[in-house]
Amino acid sequence: MRAGFAWDIPTRLNIADVCCDRWARTAPDQVAIRHIGPPDEVWTYGQLKVASDSLAAVLAARGVRRGDRVAILMAQNPRVLVAHLAAHKVGAVSLPLFTLFGEDALRYRLADSGAKAVIVEGAVEDKLRAVTDAPVILSTTKRGAEMSLDDAMAQGPRAFRIAATQADDPAVMIYTSGTTGDPKGVLHAHRFLYGHLPCMELSQAGFPQPGDVGWTPADWAWIGGLMDMALPCLFYGAPLISHRFAKFDPDAAFALMACEGVSNSFLPPTALRLMQQARVPRTLRLRAVGSGGEALGADLLDWGRGTLGCPINEFYGQTEANLVVAACDGVMDRTPGAMGLGVPGHEVAVLGPGDVPVAAGEVGEVCVHAPDPVMMLGYWNKPAATARKIRDGWLRTGDLATLLADGQMVFHSRDDDVITSAGYRIGPVEIEQALCTHPDVTLAAVVGQPDPVRTEVIVAHVVLRPGTDTTDLEETLKQLVRTKASAHMVPRRIIFADSLPMTSTGKILRRALR
């Protein structure tokens, strides 16, 4: 399959055109998104075009120009995708943000990106306004004389001339948490949509087939939710189910999939483990499940084939270069625990010292050959970090893997301090910074602890000022992280220590804490 593969990416490309307008021209009444509310909504491609044209016109009238960043702070619902499409139509860069981010996390990302506009849902509008003075803020609620988002989607002309962007022009920026500094904005081009498609087609068992319906519980603020299901569904013309769970509920997830006829889903490993304990409806019509972020054991693979009646196919990637390795039923022999092989169109190698490929049974770093359509343009305003990430023709993932005799890769470990918890990849720095804003905290270090359900849980080691009263302090510190960083970064455990292990140059040895 790899030998016979060739990319066919148009030189002139705009995500809004291929994911919306081309369908609106030929099949305007075709269902694009079904939102399960309340309230329930059905959006056709024709309606998506009208709404995104209108919003694009409003953004342009308020000064948003080609290359500007448009932040999108909303939970999973159709307006999120309308906002992305509108930004792309202007030629701007869409910047998805997680609604659970705390004030410090939002403040940094909005300031670092220089966002020209922010589109926000009313539930988090107050938090947003406390951290930014962006000149354009459109909200799902209407305050005073301001235009609400729904008004903006109904204000403009019925046709907006899409910016004549090229495949290599910037389109989307997603922040990833680092381990040694501030989060980095990963800037992607319009072509990165096409870069996701080979793995999407493989991992979702020949997606799309007639009657296919897609859904993921993963938030569209992350690359997994947005690019492993949402935008590919729009691209292929397969109806996308939209629904926001306040908290993931495996029984409710099964009920939703059965009721809406979901055939294809991206389900993170933690969600799958929770669903393993729930009752599977007889009316479930899943055809394939894609999963990534951590290795799946033989028990989950067997449960998928036997109980769900479909394969659970695994894939691997990073925000910087997503969906480049896969292990899929029907096209290869599955080895439980293996990430799989390089997806057609992507050259992936396990490299040792001197960038020499390792032999079978040896451990090396997983590297993706550059250039690659799915690969980032670079880190926003961080040329030195970009040069460290992509050098000598390879993107260095920082992940170590063992190479098997048949060429498959088995994840070994990370060579940095990223924590993988409940499907999120979390850097410790933002959490440590939040903890250290407490007046009684003098030092903090955050690591991951193995967990059978979440892969890892977050554990914080904290050094306090002498004589500090620790009564209720653990809960206070957790709330501090929730407010300043994000709810998904809150430590499960906080350990009060007299000191932390350090190198001779004063760097904390997180490895020793683990």
C-alpha cells in the first residue's frame, strides 16, 4: 500500500471550500451535522455555507485579515465548525481553545497568538473578558449593543468570496503543552487536512461507506477531536454527530451511538476502558473504531471484535504530525501493544545514534521524514524550538519505540516529561507554575503515575514554606490549578515534601520523582 501511494493535493486549497462549499454547490440539502442538544439541530451543507459566509463577512468587516488568528472558545457544537470555516474563508488562522482552560492558560495563549478575534460561548465569556482585550469578541450571548454569534451568522451576504489560499498557507494553530517551558502554538497549513486522510480511511475501515455516520466524544479543541473525526466527516460528506457530555458517561455514549446510527468513531483508550464495563446495546451498528494516545491491550482488541462486533484500530501521532502510524485489522497482522506501521504517504523510522535506523529488537526515537503534508509549518514565534523539533530532514517526536521484526513499532517511553492522562497529553510546567503562585509554595514538580484506567494520573510534589498549615491546603492547591490552568490538569495527588531531587545545575529530576 505504501509503495503504490501518491499524494494528490491541490496547489490552491482552502479547508472551507473542500469541507463545506463544494458540497453546498452540489448537494446543499445533504446533512452535514446532527447536533444532539438540547436543543437538537440539523445542519445541511447549504446552511453551513450561509452561516460561515455571513460570519466571514462580519469578521472581515471588523478588521480580520488574512493570516490573523481567530480564537474559538466553544465546546462541541455546530457553531464551532462554522467558526473554523468562516476564519478559513477570510484566510485567517483558526485557533481552537479548550473551554475548561483557566484564566492563566487562556491569557497566555491569546497573548502569545496575538488573536485578532475571539468567538466564545456564553458560559465562559466572563472568564474570557477577564484575560483579553481582543478587539473582536463574538459570543453566543448578546450583551448590550454587541452582535451575538447567531446574529453574526445571519448578517452577511449569502455568498462570500473565499480567500485564494494555497495548500501551504497557514490555516489552524493548536497549542501543545511543553515540558520545559511555555506551551507552543503548532501552526498547520490547509494541506494538513489531506495529510490526515490516509490514516482516517485505513483506521475507519475504508471510510466513508454509504450510510456511514461519525462521532467522537473528544473535544474539538484538540487535534484528535477536530482532525481524527470532525473535519474529515465534513470533507467526505458523512454526517457528523455533535454532542457535549458534561462528563463522559459510557452508558450514555452507547445510547447516543445506537440512537444516531453511528458507524465510525474516534474513542480515546480511557473512554474504551470505561465502556468495557457498560452494557452494549443490541442496536449498535459500529463498523470501526479508531483510537490513539496510548497502547491498547489484547483484551480491548478482543472485546472490540467480539462484543462491539468491529475492529478497534490504533494510530499514533502528535499535534506536530498527527496520524502517521497505524495498526489496523484487515491490512496487517495485529500485534497487541504495537502502534503499527507507517501509514501510506508518511515515512516513519525508528532511529538510533547518528540517525541510523535501529535493528529489530532495538529501541530508538520515532521520527517522521520531512517534508510531510500532515507536518506542522512550525511553532508560532519559536524558530529555535522549531529547529530542534525538525532537523536534518526528520521531525523528532521525542517518543522511543522498539522495532519489531516485521517493521511494526511498540511504544517504549517518552524521552521527556509529558504526562498521558485520560487521552490528554499534559506538560507539567503550566501546573507547576499555577501551584507556585500560592504564597506558601516554594517549589513544585509534577509527574505522571501509572493508572490502569487513565494510563497515568497527575501527581504534584510540593515544597512549602516552613510552618505552613496544611489543613485543607491540598484542596486549595487543586482549585488553584483548576482556575489558572485547566480542570483536566488538576493533580489527583499532592505530596508535601521537605525537598525535591535536583541535578548539580539546579534542575528538578522528575525522573527520580517518578
